[in-house]
Amino acid sequence: MTHPLSPHPTEHRPVVIVGAGPAGLAVGNILRAAGVDCVVLEAESRRFIETRPRAGIIEQWAVRELERRGLADNLLERAETHTECEFRFDGERYRLSYGELTELRHYVYPQPLLVTDLVREYADVRGGDIRFGVRDVALHDLDTQWPSVSYVCPGTGERRVIRCDAVAGCDGARGVSRDALEPGRARIARHDYGIGWLALLAEAPPSSDCVLFGVHPRGFAGHMPRSPEVTRYYLQCPPGDDPENWSDERVWAELRERLGVTEEQPLIEGRLIEKRVLDMHNYVVEPMVFGRLFLAGDAAHLTAPIAAKGMNLALHDAFLLGDALVAYLTRGDESGLDGYSRACLRRVWDYQEFSQWLSDIYHGAASGDPFLAGTTLARLRRLFTSPAAASAFAEQYLGSAAGF
């Protein structure tokens, strides 16, 4: 059969996955494990997706699901685990042992390592088809029983077309999947925090054995261990700020000030290998299904890195979507696909609410509003004087309150 977009014969695959991030690769692996054929289209190179700096906190429920699907061997062998975090405010340190409160933990495993594992499992072990460097991807006929995806092959410059039963749109906030939505077909709820974070990677060992949150009148500061050699830092800054405004000397001076406490060892400094400004904002697309297009990950919702939830939400989407596609394509069971958006959005909104609450904690002291600064400190003190408040925080921080 010839597709009207091309004089060349079209391929047919049950599922086309657009985007090779955690969501797309997890969906691909679930499909391959069930014997369902699919193809992953990725605009970047394999080396690029395996090395691009991204998040590093994975919640325990997500690790359990990866393990159940045979996708966590390297993670379980190499990841560090955290059971505590530390808030620093008023010149003092306050440690919260969320592991004792919940018997759960966080896994520290940078996203590039997880992507590397998932690519290897999908392409090299399970024989999945993944095409890197594709250009000008377009989605067609999503409201019909025979949607298709076309792209330009990087090797030949030829436009190719793949007909399919379903399209998994996993290509992020700037991908073509969101652009394919027709006006009026979706509600996009947005929230702008009106602040920026200077995201930093330092070639330096962590200065603490856990995540540090500095709540300071000069602005929030964060310390997130990534590996024995690399540490992620964040500094609150004006939205749209230019990273060039932040010399290394200024960065370390602000980190020392905002994370400083009495009788504490100084920060371990090192070469800064990344500086970029993130404008803190969220959005949610409702519904996450449009005809035969199923959105997942940042294509469907963006959560600012305030609560380290983005990669976990992407994996949650992928587990639900992968299982639903397998049920539909192998047994004709459409119930999972019918309920996919609703099931995803329950956790999405739970995480968005926690991100908004935590933003008030992080940034209230630097708001310039004495009333807001005072209530921020009251909330913080309550975490360390009320077991109920501490337990509620721990459940949301670990994602266990939303269930799976």
C-alpha cells in the first residue's frame, strides 16, 4: 500500500514511539517483552541521550516496577540510596529521617545512566528497532483507526512513513506530539512560579551524605549528590537570568552563604561543568489521549524540579501505557487505554500539588514579604516538631501517598 504522503510503500508497526527518553524507552521495553513489535524514533544521537545531564532521584515504587520488568539490574547494583534529607534555615541544620517514618528510600541514579540501561536492553538485548537522528517528524490521521508517523531519514534524506495502531508521544515539552494537538481538543493548565533556578553541576564530591535544602533570605539553595565525583547544586535567581552573570566565585560564595550553618564543614568546591537557568513553571495537558495518540512524560505534563518528580512521573505513565498497549494489542482489551489518562492524572496532580507546596517552603524566606517569610519558617518548624507533619511530608516526598 502507498501512503498519500509518499510515493514509497509504507511500513506498518503496531506502535510508533516518538522520543527515546525514560518514558519512551520504558514503553518500548514493555512492548518487546510481550512480543509486540514497535519502533522508537529519536531526533538526537544515541551518545547524546546517554550523556545529557538530567534528574537523578528515583522513587522506590518506580524502582520496584523497573525490577519487576527486568530493567533495574544496573540500577540496583550501582545506585546509592538515601533515607534522609536536611533543611538548613536560621543558621541551623534540621535532618528529617524519612526512611524511619516510612521504611522507604530514594535511589540516586542519574537519568543518563537509566537511559543507557534502557537503550541497551531495548536495542541490544531485546532487538528493538530504534532510529536515531530522524528529522521533521510529523503525526497524521490521529483520529482514524490507521494513524501514521512520517519522518526524514538522516542517511538518505527520504521521507518515510510508518502506519500503526497507536502512537506513544514521549518526546518532551518541545516535541512534535504536543504540537499535533488540535486547538480546542485539550486543556493545558499552566502555573508560573515567577522564579528561576541556576542549575549547576560541579566536579566535586558531595559535601553531605544527603540532599540539602537551604531556605535563606537571599534565596533557595539545593545540594543533590549525583555520584562520588559529581554534585548537583541549585541557586534561586531571577527568571530569565543569564548564566554568564554567575562567575564561579559568585556561585560558590552564594552556596556557602545560603547553605551555611554553624559548626559545619565547608562545601567541597570543584570545577563547574554546567550552568543553566531554569524558569520554574508547570503545566498539565488534559486529557493525555487524542484519538490514537497517547502522551507520556513531559509531553503531557511538566513538573519543575522543585520536588524531583519529573522522571518518576514519566516512568509511571510508561508503566501504565505499556501495559495498556500490550493488553489491547494481544488480547483486544481496551480498558487500560480507555482509563489511561485518568489513571495518570491522579498522580500527576498529586505531585503538582506537592511541588507547589514545597515551592512555598523553599522560596518564602526570599519573597520580600515579611508575613510570607514568617509563615514559611512556621511550616518548617512544624516539620520538626510534629510527627504527623513529618510523616505527611515524607509520604509525599517519596511518592507513596499517591499509591501505584
